[in-house]
Amino acid sequence: MADGDPANNFPAGYVPPKVWTWDQPSGGAFANINRPVSGATHDKVLPVGKHPHQLYSLGTPNGVKVTILLEELLELGISEAEYDAWLINIGSGDQFASGFVDINPNSKIPAMLDVSIDPAVRLFESGSILFYLAEKFGHFLPTEIHKRAETMNWLMWQMGSAPYIGGGLGHFYAYAPIKIEYAINRFTMEAKRLLHVLDTQLGKTEYVAGDDYTIADIANFTWYGNIVREAYNVQEFIGAGEYTNVSRWVDQLLERPAVLRGRMVNRGFGTPDTQLRERHDARDFEVNREDLVIARGGERITFD
């Protein structure tokens, strides 16, 4: 605290040590996988399917960015954008397998290999993957200099703002083992400021970066669309209904078939009919949704 009295700290009397040491679990959700070092914890080779792009991910906001874009490209008839999506269970520590760490040394989803190129191109960080795919296939990233710059502005804005939404508000409101008023207030204020930034922009333009649907929309939708609709059960608390322009834009994107499909891929939560644990063929959406797999007693149908 500013007055320097440890009695006012939380917990009362807490004084940060001169050198931090990892001597106790952090508590809360994901405590079993949090650690202050990087690198693999076990050896495991990642599977590789038949398609040009091998995605190793989970249906979180960052993971869904990539599957939405891939589905949008396929919706345009670009067969070269075909992909295999393999489920990475971060709660079980799949992201610390040696094969995954070889692609992403930061052990975060999503990670992807473009195996259509020899040697394969490794890709990590969701914004980097969006940029790579949009540039590779020439869609959802304008070439006109002003529009391109605006798209990249809003893409990077989202990449920078996500920690405040997920790691800040989401963590302290929903996942932390105790409710800390200061932390919740701090990140709620910043989340609402960011929502106001986006709402103001969408009051001027149809899409985030202007008149065209771009990777900036995909990146921002997966975070801000979630925070105003369902994430963390925080909607009433943050007054999500205030952001009418964001809500209009979310409804617009939810009308896109590729967005609906992309949101299902690698999803391991929600009702079974919203989950497609792995995606290896376009027909998986019709036959391998989790509710259909459950009805078959766990059997997944494969295609040659």
C-alpha cells in the first residue's frame, strides 16, 4: 500500500520478499499446471494428419480465432486451407509435451504446422497465425495501405488487451481461490474501458477496421463477443448491455456459418451439441459432434 503499512496489505501483514521463490501452489484454477519455468515435462510426438495445416489447440478464445479463419477460407472454396485440428487438453498439461514445445516454446495454444511447405513452417501466437493465413491465401487482410494498417492496428490492439480480459478480469472474478476487491475493481475498470473503445469504434464503422470483415473482427470477436455474452458469468456485473454497438456486431458475426463452425472445433466445454473435439474432415460437423459421438457409445467415424 502507498502508506507502507503491512497491516493494510492482503493478507494482513504480507510483505513481498526480496527474492521471490516458488515454494507453494498458486491456488485457483490451473494451479496444477502453473510453474515459473518453460520447457517440456514429458516426451510425446504430436499426431499429423493428411491436410496441409496441422492445428494443435483448444476451443478457447485464442484457439477459436484460428478455426474461424480456416473455416472462413474453406467457405470461400479454398481447398488448400484444409486442416486437421487436434485437441490439446491444457488442464492435463498436453501443452508441455515435447512435440508441442518444439512448435511453441511458450507452451500456449494455438500452435500450428504448415506441412505444405518443406521443411514445415511452425506457427505460434494466434495473431501471428491469423496474419500468416490471411496473407498466404489473400483474404481477410486488405492490401490497400490504409485499410491494411487499420486492420493490423486493431488486431494488435486485441492481442495487447486480451491479458486484461482473460488473465485479469476472468482470473480474479471467476478463477481465483478468493475474491480480492482491489484486483477485481482494477481489471473490471480496464475491461470496461476496452469495451468502450471497441463500442465507440463500432459506432463509426460496420466492422472493427472499417467496412470490410477482416482478421481484426475474428480476433476481437472471440474475446469481446464472449465477454458480453457468456464468458465468466460476468455479463451483469460489467453491464454488458451498455455496449450496443458491440452487441450489434456480435449478432452480425454469429450469422456467419464459418464462425459457428469454427467456434465448435476443439471445444471441450458447453453442451455436447456445441462440441467438435477434433476436426479432420468437413463431414465431422455432421457426424462427429460430441452429442452424436455419445449417442454411439463413444465411437468416432473416420474418413479416408
